[in-house]
Amino acid sequence: MYCLHCGDCCKRMSPISNPKPCPHIVEVDGLVFCGIYDKRPQQCRDHDFPASKCPQGCMTLEIQNPQQAYDRINHGYAIIQAGLNHVDVWGI
């Protein structure tokens, strides 16, 4: 499943600090990422849906068509590939 980087699951269902938002949220250019992705809790690793794109992200972001979803996924991928630390947002 492709994440749409809306942050809804991190803000509402964080196993680290539920019911508060996860303290490791990193926001870049309107997208939400995990600041400890490689060390994230097992509950976060297991978070999955039987869909190609996250249905919660589609609802949260009010995605109207597949192109909107793919554009957001590609934007997130570009940020990850550039390296979140190059954007100077870690602050963890």
C-alpha cells in the first residue's frame, strides 16, 4: 500500500504517544513523514490495508482521482529520495 503522507494515522493512532500525535512526525512541504522510519514501532510497520493507495489518506485529503494520489505519492518519494535530513527538518 502506498502512503499518501497525510499523517492521519501518526496523529491519531500513534503507538508511541496515543492519544497524542506521534512526537516523531516530520512535515515537509505539506507532507508528513516518520522521523524514525527505520526504527518505527512494530505497530507502525504492520500498518497496512489491502489496497494500492491508503484509503484513509484518500478520505483525509479528499482525493478525487487517481492522478491526485499518484502526484502526492511521487512528491513524497522525491522528498524521501532527496533525503529528509537535507531539508533540515529532523530536529528530533
